[in-house]
Amino acid sequence: MSGAADRLPRLPACQLCYQKKIQCDSTRPTCTPCSKTGSECVVLNSGGDRAISRA
């Protein structure tokens, strides 16, 4: 059984990647798309009420 049980947990996409609907690689402190555009890499916590900056 090497299906879903072997997958790593999915990290949330940053706001830029989420809004542009692009793949976020979740690298730290700044993901590749944010790094290329010079944007701040911000991820909302699971509750959705507070932003967490990766930079």
C-alpha cells in the first residue's frame, strides 16, 4: 500500500501563488515565484485569521 499513506503533507501555498493559481514550492524564506517577482512571501495560518511572513 504505497498510495496516500506515503505522501508528504501538503504545505499551504503563499498568498501570491494562491491568487495567481500557480504551484508554490514552499521553500523558505521565500518561494521561487515570490523571489522572481520580488514579492513578500506570506502564508495564512490554518485558521485563516493571521498572516505569517516567511521572509
